Amino acid sequence: MTLTPQNIRNAHASMAGHIIRTPLVAAPGLSLLTGLDLHLKLENLQHTSSFKARGAFIKMQNLTEDEKKRGVITMSAGNHAQAVAYHAHRMGIPAVIVMPAQTPFAKINRTRAWGAEVVLEGRNLNECEGKVREIISERGMTLVHPYNDYDVATGQGSVGLEMLEDAPDLETIIVPIGGGGLMAGIATIAKDINPDIRLVGVEAALWPTMSEMISGASSTAGGETIAEGIAVKHPGDLTKPVVEELVDEILLVDEDHIERAVSTLVEHQRIIAEGAGAAGVAALLQHREAFAGQKCGVVICGGNIDPRLLAGVLTRSMAKDGRIARLRIDISDEPGMLASIATAIGECKGNIVEIFHQRMFHDVPAKLAKIDAVVETRGSDHVQEIILALEKRNFRVTVLSDTETQI
């Protein structure tokens, strides 16, 4: 199969009953925040919570009976692994998933739950490739590549087809880019339906590999990103020319804005997205002027975020906005001090989340102590109100940043 608009239409028709036709929903909260007419394509509601289920289905559906009997193999640290395992289970196809050795247990367990054989190898997907080639040589399995495959990209293109069926007047579609399969598929069908539509790709600033490949620049990719789903070292050589020809612009987003996008989706739309899935919204927050006055569709491409990471992101967001403050309060180490602090904060309608006595600091005299209070507030102005109330009671107060150390 080649990547053509008609093949995408045919693939979409064949998905009926096998793939969820996810909704394209208006986003009034985010529209108000950004000043745009914004719609979200919720691929986080797809089977295995990611768009990857589309491409994996088309690739595996097109296998010959002999290929199905010998089984499929792929390398993936998360979403694609689960998509291949899911469809292999449904189709009765043996599946081997090669995952980096440090892949979180939750992702390994979810992949194994569909009956796939999981092999842990290396530190990243590039190091997994050698093991994949070895197993293909031994067992004759068929590779279902995460993105560098025309069948896979054809399946992913159905996302764009559905978006323009639901909202034909979209002016801009914003798509996260890792290996480029999703963007290549969407670009192919979207430009066929509306040659004037604007297509914007989004990469994590730490992993600008598609941008650099297209420009011919030396690779600078690397580093820890919350958007690990689009942190790809080598984009597809099949998808790159499609992206280069059809995509109007690729924007980079930093880690702070990716985190803000994850938390903003939860707070304003009650939508859970992983870092890569929220990258399109991050672009709206960081590059708002680039989309002013447009009707935009954003692909929320996945929702597989670790609960602990999500909790941390939401807490950090509240701290950045002043809705959670960490206050260090100097006190005399005598009865009644803690009650006085609690009264001052309570009278200001602040909510004490945690409180700690710090008596072991080397710079604290024996008859003095420090109280560290984590306080939930309405925002920065409310924090200042609480500080003034404490200072009126003769307490010395310091607002702690996330980088300051506590014992």
C-alpha cells in the first residue's frame, strides 16, 4: 500500500467495528483561554488510549495468512506496543514486542495483558532494533514499524479524515510529530480535501529531529522530556518527504509549556493526555500569536500518562500559579506557636495541606525552630494576604521555591 488519499479513505472504511471513531469536540474552556475557536480530536479515547491502534490495525489486516501465522514483531516503549498487542490478541496473531529494559512496569504489564511476548532489550528504541532484526531472522516474523511504514501511516491518516468530516471549515490542524506517521497520514488526506488548510506540526524542543532532518541541520536531539512519545531519534525516511512537502510549519515547544498543556487540559476540559498527546495544546499556549483568529483542530494523540507523573504535573502547576505555596516560618520553640500560625492562615481562608517542624537545621539556635507549611490558596494575591497576616503576628516568613531543600 502507498500513502494516497484514496487508500486512506479505503482504510477508514475497513476500520468500521474495529476502531473507535473518536469525537472531535469543541473546547470552550481552552477557546476562552487562548482566544481561538478550538476543537480537540480525542484519540486518548481510542482503543489502548492512543491513535496507534489505527495504523497497527491496517498493517495487520493487510498481512497474508502465512504472515499472520508466523506472527508480528515491533519495538516500542508504550502506545504502539499496546496497539500491536491488542490487535494481535483480537486477530489471533502471535506477537513479540521488544521494549527498552527500563520501560515502566505498568506499560510492560499492559502489553503482556493482551498476550504478547515482551522482550526487554537496551536503553532505547534504537538499541531494540538489533534484537528485532535477530528475532525476525530466527522466526520469520513481520515487522509492524511504529511509523516508517505506508500501511501504518495510511491508518493514521484516518484521524484527519474524521476531523474534516466533522468540521469541514477547520482552518488549521495541529499535530504532534515524532516519527512522522500521524502527521504524514493526516497531511495527505487533509490537503486532498482542502488544499488551503494549514498544517502545523509540533515537536518537543529537546527532540526537534524532523525539523532538523528537513533543514539538513546536525542533530541536537536528547534529554529527558515529558513528551517521550514524540522523542524519536530518527524520524521515518518514508514519512519525512510527505511532511516536508505538505506541512506548512513545525513549531517547537519547551517542557514548561508541555506540562502546562497537560494540566490545562485537565483543569479546563477534564481531558487526560500524556505529554506527547498534549503537545498540540502546548503549541497554542507557547505560540498563541501564530493561531490568532483561526478555527483550529488539535489532535490529542494519546492519554497514557503515569498517574504519579500526572499528579506531580498538576501539583507543580498549582505551585507555579500560586495556588499551592510553601512557606517557611521562623518561630520560638515554645507552646502556642503552631496554633497561632494555624489561626492566621485559617482566618485568611487558606488551607494547610502539610506542616513540618524543622529543628535540625545547623543555623537554627536551640531555642528557635522553623515551620514549613504547604498551603492551598486562591492564587498569588491570596498568598501575600496570608504572609501579611503571619507577619502581623511577628512571624518572619519566606516563600520557598521548588529548588530549596528541606530536611
